Amino acid sequence: MTATTDHADFVGDLSPDEFERHAATLARWIAEYLQHPERHRVLSGLAPGEFRASLPAAMPEKAESFDAILADLDRVVMPGVTHWNHPGFFAYFANTASVPGILGELVIAALNQVGILWRTSPALAELEQTTLAWLRDASGFPSDWFGMITDTASVSTLQALAAAREADPSLEVRHRGLAGRPELPRLRVYCSSQAHSSIDKAAITLGLGAENVVRLPVDGAFRMRVDALEAAVAADRAAGYRPLAVVATVGTTSSTAVDPVDAIADVCARETMWLHVDSAYAGVLALVPEHRVHFRGVERADSFVVNPHKWLFTPMDCSVLWTRHPQVLKRTFSLTPAYLETQEQDVALSFSDYSFQLGRRFRALKLWWVLRAFGRDGLVARLRQHCAYATRLAVEIAATAEWEVMAPVGMSVVCFRHRPAGMTEAAVLERHNAAILDRVNASGQVFLSHTKLGPDYVLRMAIGNLRTEWRHVAEAWRLLQGAARTSAAS
Ligand code: PLP
């Protein structure tokens, strides 16, 4: 017979008293980190594999003291961290952990809600509905939009396109699938050449096929050309394809271009196509009255995605998918095995009926705390400030010899490049600007990324961090000009 181990012999979890002690240490550590983000290099300086090499190859046999575990935060973890919370973070799109969001995450972990059904967390199910209704109404979006939190815009878009596929029940995709059905036409999804790669990934995952994502040309301001959409749909119909959905972008990843959603909605209505709007970054700008203009026509969208974890100071992860067709989403995803049946299922909303995932985190709580702690005014003031910094930077760049702004600046992103006199060849300009980028990022003070706009390699500065002040933008601009001088001389 094996001897049983008395519960008291187990180690690992900590007592509530020990929790309090370590939490106090951690709270001090986090406060110090948030007070002095500039002590760190923005972009981690580690080489690939270096971080893993600093870790033991196997887990410990014996429990370790939590003091030792915490000590490894500075010694082991921090060297491998790229600081998204740093005011000099200008790459991709910003993502700041605000204090209300960080505190929210602590409680989310402690309460450990698993929202598989309404009854497994009424607070989760109902707070998610209320918080998203607050955000929707404050953004001026239609009051009948149904919202749901997912982890990322990629997953929100995946679920929106799954619903688009289900919107026509005669396709019977849910039950019969797509493969081996010669009677089905090929389903097509349209987006601009500037649209995010998550659309292609969704098409791959849903079995629509990457080649059935039709990327349309853009105009001089990087917006989808509606004439090209109309022509592509007509050509596809003539060739026997079935136009299924259009993904319009409000705030493209490269340059924050805004597709003409209203005109696209006309085409979708005429052609019976689902209109999904990807506003992963820019969607929060609908909170700012003078920026509502970017959202003309989105009220006609079938679904819309925005990420509070990008520009609404909510820590990773928190994406919001809205749709005016919750019943289609439900038809797509609802599936209730016997063990999940409840008496209240007809009157209480369970998000698992509307989404691919069964369990869900209590993400609504951190978003709720962010909305309450900032208030609409606080959020609007920050968003306005970031846009004002971008405009000011663009003016300075445009006024500086041999520098050029490469796309309209309508939000908080500036695309630009250095073009020394006589340097005209695209490949040479690319090498030159890539060298500037490497130099600036190697400083550790700022982190910028690049993109391609058509054939042009451009540098990109996305201003959206809660802790960024004008002095950080000015410092980045100073570093860029210094790096350009060095690169041109070498
Ligand atoms: N859509 C747009 C317009 C984006 O800019 C991004 C990322 O930057 C995404 C989708 C993907 O976001 P996520 O990482 O949340 O999937």
C-alpha cells in the first residue's frame, strides 16, 4: 500500500499572509517600474536563444522560495523584455498597461472566473454586456450592436468571417463543411492591399483558402478603391465565384488609412455581402467627436472590431467584436452538450453561445476599470494629445530638408523617410532608411518599426503610449536626424 501524504506536507501554494507580503513587494516593484520606464532599453538587447540559455534546462524537483522566484524578475526576466510600456515605444501600435488595467488583471487572476456559462459567472457575463454597451454608446455606434470580448483582433475577425459564411444558411457549411462539395461556388473575401494579414489567416483557418482573399488596389491615400471592388465582384460573379464578404479597414496598420466604408456598404448591400470593419487600432478614436468623421458608414457594418488593448490603455489582451447580427453569430457557434444545459439558458446570455471558445476570462473587469478610472474625458484628452503630437511631428519632418512624409497623417501615426539629394533608387533608399532604423533602435532610447507603402520602404512612428510626452517624440526625431547624418556619411 502506498503511504498517503498529509495535506500539510505539500508545498507550493502560499498562505494568504505570504500572499500579502509578496504582493506588497511586487506592488513596490511595479510602482518603481512604472515610475522609471526610461531606465530600461525599449527594445531588448538579447540575441536569439540568449534568454533560454539563462534558464535551467529542467523544472525544479523541490519547491523554491518565492523570494528567490521574485529575485529572478530583475536578474532573468527583465533583460529579455521589450518595454511596450516605455514612452519611447513607437513601433507597430502602442499597447500600454495603465494602472487601473494592471490592478484589474490582479483581481481577474484572483477571482479566476471561467465564463463558460452565465451561471459560472453572472458578473462576467453581465459586466461584459454593460461595459461594451458603455463603450459602444460613448463611441456613437448603433445601440443595437451586440458586443463580445475576444483575445485579439485576429480572432474577432476570424469569428466575424465565420458568421459571414453562416449568414447564408443555404450553403450549409456548419453542418456539411466545404471540402468535397463540387456544387458549392468558391467563396470570396475582398479587402484592400493595405488590409491586415489576419484576414488571410482567417480565410486559411476557415477553409476559404488564401487565394480567395482578393486584395484590391488603393488610391493615393492608401484607401480601398471602390471601383476596383465593384469590378472584382462583377468579374468573380461572371467566373462563378460567390462574393461573400468585404473587410474594410478604418485605420490601416501601415498608415492609418480609412477605407470609404459608406460606399463599400452600398456595394455590400447591392451584392448581399457581409461587411466587416477592421478598426483594431483606430476604433477607439470614435470616442473623440472631431474624429467621428473617420467612421462614416460603419453603422451599416455587419461586424466591427476594435482593440482596447491597442490604444485604450488596457493591458494585453482585450479585443471587442461588435455585430448587429447576434443571431447569426449564435447560429454559427452555439452548441450545447448535455453537461452544459441549464434551466436559465433561454433567459440568460452565455457568451460561449456566440463564440468559438467555451471558457472565457473576466477581461471585462479590467476594461470596466479603465473606462471608470479615466472617464470618457480622460480617454479623449489622451487620444487628442497623441494625434496632436503626430501632426506636430509631421509638420517638422515635412519642413526638414531631405525628409519626406509618405502618407497623410489623420490619426497618431507618421510614415516618413530620409531621402538624401541624388538618392533615387528604391533599393538604395531602403538600405539607407533601414540603417537609420537600426541605429536609432540600437540606442535603446526609442523603438520604431518600418513598413512598405507600395514599393516604398518607410519608417513609421506610432504615437499612442500613455506615458509618451512631446519630449520623447522630439528625442526620437533628434536621434533619427543624427542617424541619417551618420548613415549618409558612411
Ligand atoms: N487589424 C489591424 C488593422 C491591425 O493593425 C492589427 C495589428 O496591429 C490587427 C488587425 C491584428 O491585431 P491582433 O494582434 O489583436 O490580432
